[in-house]
Amino acid sequence: MNNIITVDNLNFKYGRNEVLKNISFEVEEGDYVGIVGPNGSGKTTLIKILLGLINSYEGQIHQNIADRNSIGYVPQKGVTNDRLFPATVKEIVITGLLSKKRGTKFYSKEDYNRVDTILNKLKIGDLKDKKIGNLSGGQQQRVLLARAMVSSPSILILDEPTSALDPEIREEFYKLLKELNKENVTIILVSHDILSIEKYISKILYLDKKLVFYGSYEDFRHSKEMVKYFGFIIKD
């Protein structure tokens, strides 16, 4: 497998506050990496750096991708709770192609066909003409996932996308991500609940301002880090 992301000796501070210290790891093409850690451990900051939203860091980051359009992003919360918000599902999703238009103001028929394809793939094709504000939290998260996937990214980064979802809907969302991963989409998922994602991920990155552990979940679940930070080892 080829490395699609390489992070070498990453350091970052907010003023005098050290947020990330000496972080180094590699993500291979097709990996499904779960990022976990306590509140304030630097998870969201790391994601922002990988997305190019923070540039004032020390160290090296190499992404083996064509351009920034090759990274899809799904944030923690849905689009809106305002039922009067005028945009429809298809209007939200097609904005995921905006960065590829390069001066062209109009979307093509192919663009709209791509939106239909990804909506059907995520099993929300019947919602395309619905107002986004009228959807449930789980439906809105699928719309955000569709927007991230419509540009056919190589890497999909998600920052606690299921934190506001019911357990049953959360499980469906994780299964959907696994199906995308099987199609060779590299996934980086920030989560506060390791037990919910353990059966889906291929690697775990445990962050607490420094890199505490990075490797397979199978190795992590029997490691001293598991005992130190969770107080137990998951039995077979």
C-alpha cells in the first residue's frame, strides 16, 4: 500500500498553549483510521491541519493526492435546525462540486447526474427535493456525507459526525462509511466513543497532545495504553 498521508514531527501551539507535540504517523491508501482521545487532546486541531485550515504549524505534512479537492470533509453538526432554511438537499450536495468549477458559474447535466448517483448510493435519493431544515439529524448527516463524496475524494475526514445521533442511526452511519471504505476511500474518523467504531476501523490513533498509540485496533485493545486510559482491556 502507498502512503496517502505522512505527518512528520508535527508541533502546534495556540499562543503559549502546546496543543500538538512531536506527532508523526502515516496513513496508507485504503486505511480506516479512528482518532480518539480526551477532550482538549488536539483531535480537532489535527483535523484542521490535515484539511489545510491551519497553516501555522511546525513539521512536515505530505498528502499524496492530486489537490485539496481530493479530500472530503463531514463536520460534527448538521446544516441547520431552521425549518425555513430555503435550500433543498440537492442544492446543498451540489455545492460539493463548487471548487471544481474553476470559473464556470453553471452546473452541468453531468453534475446533477452525479448528485443523483451519490444520493441514491447513500439511500436518500427520495429526499433530494426536500428542504434541508425539514430533515432529521441522521438525514442531515447523510446529506453532508453526500456533499463530501460528490467530488469523488480519495480521503474522507469526519469530525465526530454521529455525536448527536441516536444509537441505531449512528450504527447505520458507521456501516455506510465502511461500505465507502471498501471502495478504497481512505477514511479518518474522529470519535469520542471507541467502542462504537472498533469493529469498523483498521487502525486507531490515540491522541493526548502527543501521539500515545498508533497501530491496529487489535494491538491497541491488548496494550498498556488501553489499560492506562480506559482502565480495562476488552476481552475476546
